Amino acid sequence: MDKDHKGREVLSPVNSFSGEKRRKLNYTIHNPNTVEETAKVLLEIFVQANMGKVERRLREMAE
């Protein structure tokens, strides 16, 4: 691995055919909301994302 100007490791792009192991990325997300607030927001997102499917199905059922 390369080092940047402060001596920290810098990941260089890895070619999957080079035989090098890929470094696993870990993400930590801080969620200051309560479980109920988070569930409400996720439900709203899922409803909006699937609204077209629901409307299409309702039209099919009405015919």
C-alpha cells in the first residue's frame, strides 16, 4: 500500500485479477432517532418507493 504525505495508508485500486486481497469496508452510521421515529421514516420511504406498483395493481383489480 502507498502512504500519503502524512504517513497514512492509502488504498490503491485493486484489480480483481491481480491476486491481491480486497480490503473489507465497514460503515458505522449514527442514528440519533428513536426506534419508532426510524421505523416511521423507513415506512414512508418504502410506501413512496412502491406507490407505482400499488396503483398499477389497484387499476388491474378494478378492471
